Amino acid sequence: MRKEFLIRWLFFFIGIMFIGLGIAFTIRGQRFGVGSWDVLHMGLFYHFGLSVGAWSVIIGLLIVLLTAILLKRAPQIGTFMNMIFTGVFLDLFNSILPQVEGILSELGCFILGIIFIGIGCGIYIAANLGAGPRDSLMLLFVEKLRWSITVARTAMEVFAAGVGYLMGGPVGIGTIVMVFALGPIIEIILPISKKVLNRILNGQAVTYK
């Protein structure tokens, strides 16, 4: 039992690490836009003050409360660990990654960032220790409405970006790409991550066919 616990937490933190790395890469390519949720956070900041980071936390806490009520279960500790350590890994990689110059380099960083964020989400969700606020909402739609991960994630991203845009938040071509790319990436990576995790927990060699 202790071994399974440690392995699941290892998967969890590897996934969060990938997300932090991915966000750091998108920051290197930010001329192409910001993520859809950041469009919303910035729109709220423009209208009501506080800070973009504060609105990120406020929206996250509201989503946690909403999903807990609708699912009738308390959020797992991983939900709060996600909120904390995504920022920790983001700051770490943001301080390590070199700055890039040139539109092609920035585009490459932005695309790489989206891929890493999607991979990270698939890995840490597979650990089943509690999804982050926005991923918890995505899983709520999957569970209650029988939507696919792609449909649920895309609908959320479109809604957040749309509301944020109406409030004056910045939308770029990268925002649109992120809206439609994250769902399919997560839908591919999540079952693979679950398969790998189950094989490790069962003491089987991991093979790919």
C-alpha cells in the first residue's frame, strides 16, 4: 500500500512538473497570446482590480467549491497541492529556461509549451490524487454529462476565453490554438498514463504496442 501511495504521488508530481515547464515555455512565446483562463483572469483584473494571480486563485477556489457541491464529495488534497506546486514549478523553470529571440523560436516554445501542459495534465490526473480546479471541472462534465475529454476541455476553454475577451482580456492566435489543442492531447495521454501506472503498480513490464 505504501509503495502504491508513493508511486501515485511520483506520477502526480511528474505531471505537475510538466505543466509548470509547459507554462514556462508558453511564457517564452507569449507574443502569440495567453491561455484562455489567463484571458479571463486578466479581464477580471482590468475591471475589478486585485491582481491576475489573485483572480487565478479566486476562480480556482470557486471552481473547487462548485465541483465539490455538484459531486457531493470533498476535494482531495491533490487539488490543493496542484494549485501550490504548479506555481512552484513554473517559477523554477521560468528562472532556468533561457530567453529566446525571433518569431520562429518563440512559436516553437509556445507549441512545445502546449504539448507539455497537455502531457502533464494526462499524467497527474492518472494518479487519481485529486485534479486541479479546472481539470476537476472538466472531469465533472465528463462524469455528469458524458462528454468526451476533448469536448469538455474545449467547451471550458472557449467559455473562459470568450468571457475574458468580452471583459477586455487579450486574445491571440496562440489562445485559439490552446483552446482546441489541450483537450485532444489530454485525451491521448490520460489512458496511456493510466496503463503505465497500472502496469507499474502490478509489477509488470511496461510495453507499447
